[in-house]
Amino acid sequence: MPNTFFSFKRFTVNQERCAMKVGTDGVVLGATACFDGCSRLVDVGTGTGVVSLMLKQRYPSASITAVEIDHDAATQASENFVASPWSFETVCDSWQNFAAEACRQGLRFDGVFCNPPYFTASLKAPSAERTLARHNDSLSFAELCEGVAKVLAEDGRFFVILPSDDMDFFVSTASAEGLFLQSVLYVHPVVDKPHKRVVLGFSTQRQAIVEEHLYIETAQRNVYTEQFISLVKDFYLNL
């Protein structure tokens, strides 16, 4: 049974009411998404709030709005934010509705980040909440990118973590909305294994694409690489 909480060095994430628990994908996104110089960020589908919390620790002067469609998850994320050293705005709504209303009001964000639902063909989860969190029926890649294009400021940045197999389709979908790939981080679970995830960075301007690789574990099981330790040492306990 998953732990009901996950303790980091500067904050604790309670997660018993969230369908999706703290995992490596969110931690990698929170530790690598680059928002230097950005003052206003929005988290699409915040879940437990872990990615927002990590990015707020890295960018304490940035304001973060966390959007979450599931009421229980939004409430728990808000409680996690209140218990942290920082302040956030939490909005319980779909990304589609939030982006449309922000666009109507002329609101723009310097940065958008998302650890999205992406299981399109696998079996549905037994609970409605977990299905909502894991499957993109309620938020397709096209809807995600369309919303980002509506709210992203000129020269803004958008970061997302996905299964490697979805990269080409997502890049094509984003490009159709005027979001251009600027960086790719290939995430390898083990040093001698192929990458399973990619962190994709987009901007509204075309530029040269920077590609890098991240290796999480050494060939010895459950032993982190020095690269990964350096990345998460400010967050993980006992590192």
C-alpha cells in the first residue's frame, strides 16, 4: 500500500486523497524544468502538488497557480501548499475551462508545466479518480497544447514529461499550436537501459534544440547515479 505521505527536505506531500501518488516522473519534472527569469507559472493537473512545490523551492519569487480537475486532489494539494513555506493559488477546474477563461481575461503566464495523463490504450484503472488521473480521456494532448498556446506569454516556456513513445506525436501536436521544441531530456531508468521518459521543453519561438540524457540508477539496482543525486539532493531526505 502506498505511503500516505512523502517527506522532502523542505516540505511534506500528503497524498492519501490523490489518485496518483508522488513518483519519479513528477520529481524529474520538478527538478529539471527551467523557468529562469519567469515570474508567473501555471501547473496543469497538479495532483498532490509535488511539482509545484519543487519549482517553488527552486524559484521562490515566482507565483504559481495550480489547476486540478479532481476536487479531492485539489483540496489535498491546497493543504500541502498551506503547510509549506510558500504560497500558491489553487484552482479546481478543468484545464480547458481554466485556459479559456484566462484567455478571455487576457491573463498570460511566463511558464506552464504538466505531468499529464497519457495512458490512451491501456486498461482503465479500477477507480474513477485514478482513471481520470492516468488516462487522457479528459485532457487530450491536443487540448493540453491548445490551452497552453492560449495562456503562454510571448517568449514563454512549456515543459512536459511523457513516455518516450509519445514524443513525436506530442511534438507534432504542439507545433500545430505554435509551440516549438527547444529541449529534450531523455530519462533512462538505468544507465545501460533505453530511455523510457522524455522531458520536453517548448517555446513560442523557433530555436536550436538542446538534447541531454539523465540516468537515474546505476547498473546496481536501487543505487542512484551521481548525476541523479546531484539533481535531487536539495529535495530528497538522506542525500
